[in-house]
Amino acid sequence: MKEAEHQEDAIIANDLRKVFSEIIAVDSISFTVHKGEIFGFLGPNGAGKTTTARMLTGVMQPDSGSAAIFGHDIVSDPIRAKQRCGVVPETANAYTDISAWQNLMLMGELYGVPKHYAEERAASLLKALGLLERKDQKVQGFSKGMKQRLILAMALLHEPDLLFLDEPTSGLDVQSTHLITGMLRELNNTGTTIFLTTHNMDEANRLCDRVAIIRKGRIAAIDSPERLKMAIERLHTIEVSFDPAQTADDPTTLPGIKSARREGDKWVITTEDVDSTIHAITAYGAEQGVKIGMLRTLAPTLDEAFLRLTGADSA
């Protein structure tokens, strides 16, 4: 997105709650997914990601709270809500004793897609996902990556406005990962809203417009990946190399530096004040009579934000 204007939100969740026995899986969470964005839903195992997705897709009902898909309540108007969605679970759920083509035709019948259009759509999706030559083979002979690509094709057959994906590239080969992420970008560019649960921080950072981080059933933060990364408190890292590499002194004692260590021909420096430290490094080079061969600052990573916000990083 994209910060385009949107007429309606794809998902509006208000105080969703789900309890299993005495375990609170989802603890009264609220969030909105804007039409046309890729929304990442991140959290450690047991945080409530899958339970939330199952409530939103109608697999289970919330104990309290409400949610709507493009204005259709997931409890009182579930059929219309589901018609607007496609779902790609983490574990492929295609029928393995029939062919890929038969699986797709079955999905077409379930969603009421006219047969001639379902056939055209299926052929196009299978070609885009590298499965067209295997369309008449039984799914039981497919690799995990091929099954996951088929599940994506099945979820997209009826051209949903909103696509739910649960760990779509987990454990997949490079080719399948590339095909799936490429397809997601194309879908989003043409207006499909995507709700993505993933453990892959790099994937979320590259794909998502915004991410929500959930911890122990509660939302810890919602923002763009870049804002989340820059909001966390941390020491900044600077990498610098000098030419010639061997100098009379090392930069460890420069003002503002918290620590400095040698890695090969470069120094890795941590500081709380990037600007002052860079000026000090420049002055140091002039004093030592050496040139700066390389100098770069390292931005915070989404992994760091995730660990800090989920409490997994006690540093």
C-alpha cells in the first residue's frame, strides 16, 4: 500500500478473545488491516498467531469480541466473509489421491466458479507457479514445495480479495520460495490484501507494509517494519576500515565509543551517538595519517525489534 486511500478496511478486529481450558490463547486483541496492504502477523510459538488466523477465517469462533472481513461479520455473516478470502495453511491440505488439476476443479465447484473460467484460471495459476506440466499427476508424488504451490493456486482460484497465509515458505526449497514470494508481490500489486503469519523476519521485512507483533495473546506493537526497527532502544553499530590497515593506535579510546573490536581488516564499533562517533573517527584518521577505506552504519534489524518486543531479548 502503500499509503493509498482505501474505501473499506479488509479486516477489523475488536477485542478478540479465545480461551482453551484455563489458557488464554488470544487476550482481547484489536487491530485493523487496510485494504490493499500486506500485513504481517509475527510472534513466537504459542503467542496466539494461528488461533487469531483461525478465528478470522471462520475455523473457530471467538469466545468474545468481533471481527469483520470487508464489512462481513465472521460470526453472523460467515459465508460472505469466507467468499472474500483465500487461505493457505502451513501444512498442505490438498487431496493427495487425485491430480493437481482435479484439486483445482474441486475448489472451483466449491466456490461456484463457472467451469470454463475455472479451467482458464487453473491453467494460468499452474503455469505461473511452475506446475502446469504436472497438472495431471497425483499430488501424493509432489514434493513439499510443489504441494505448497498447489495450495496457493487453490486458494487463488476464485480470485479472493483477501489472502491468508500461515508460514507459506517454511521449510521450502529456494525455487518454491522464490515463486511464492514473487506471486505474493504480484497479487498485492494488483490489489489483493494479504495477511501473513511468519517466523521469517527477513521475509516479513521485505514483503510487509505493516507488522503486528503478538506476545502471550496480546499485541505488543503494530507499525511498519522500518518504524519498529528504529523505535527500539539499542546501541548503534559502525563498521570502519583504515588504509593502511595497520595503524599506530586503535580507535577504542575515541570519545562516545562504548566498545570496539577487530574483525579481519575492519573495526566494529558500538556507540550511542552515531554523528559524534563518525566525526571522531574522521579526526582520528587525519591524526594517524591514514585513509578511511570503508565506513558504514548498520541499521537495527526486524529480528532485534521482534526479540525486544516479545521479551526474548533480555539484553
